[in-house]
Amino acid sequence: MHPFAMIESALADANVARNEIECLAIGLGPGSYTGIRAAIALAQGWQLAREVKLLGISSVEAIAAQAQADGLRGTVNVVVDAQRGEFYLATWELDENSQRETKPLGIVGRDVVESLLKAGEVVIGPEVTKWFPAGRIVHPRAATLAELAAARTDFVSGDKLEPIYLRETAFVKAPPSRVV
């Protein structure tokens, strides 16, 4: 479905008009490069047109908050596919009232995640069982993202929204055209 059609559908379902939106929470990743960039661009355009407040929220923070909402407590390791046989990993401490990052997001190899599981650690993520069957699937929900956003005041202008990338972008510039 086209992003604008999805927005119109969600607004209609909620019986909310576009001009009633005061704040947009934007997932900054890590995740799909194109999806994150498209979400940021859409939020920037909305802010230009309507002067809404913007908040950027990490995918792993949203996953940790969802795990807490689902009743998980204690130390959890959030794992997201980073491609190239690597994984994004952040450790969170969850209690009844809050979630706190105790080890910041980084890129690790499969062996690191396997060692966490062998040590009896809890490993969660949106696709984690694809690589680690002992992990637990946790998807962030829009309602949880909204609750995170409602508790925050660190609004930013659209030009300050940055996707979360931990790996340098690598590309090869095409050579100049040949004259035939």
C-alpha cells in the first residue's frame, strides 16, 4: 500500500484530521534503509506543511519498550539483522515502570549472540528466531511507539532527523561515460 494511502486510512480509522496532528514519532532504525529514509522525508515534509513537532525513536528502544509492555522483566538483549552475517545488539534493563539501555547499540557477529544465549541471557527481536531459535520474537507496535513519544519532549526540526547507521556507507562511484 502507498504510504499516503496508509496515512489516510489510519487517520480515517482514528477519526482524526491531518490538521489535528501535533507530533509525529519517527522510527530511525536500525532497519530498512529505504523505509527509514522515506519515513524521515515524509515527516520533514509534514513539518514544513503543518509545523508539527517531530521525535526520532530508535527501533531497539521501541522493541525494548514493547518487551516491557509484554511483561518481560530483567536484562534483555535486543537483536536486529544488520545484514552481512552481522547483528545490531543493544542490552536493556526492564522493570515494572521503565526500560533503560545498559549497553549501547553496536554491530556484532553471530558468535556474540550465541554466547549470550549459552549464558542463559534473553535475546529478543523482530526476526531473532530466524537465526537463533532460542530467542523470542518481539515486534514494536505503533501504540507502544506512541506511548514512548508521549513521554518525551526532545523534539527536533526535520533537518536534524538522522537514520541510525553504525556502518559506514560503502559504494563505488560509476566511472565517467566513454565516448564512442
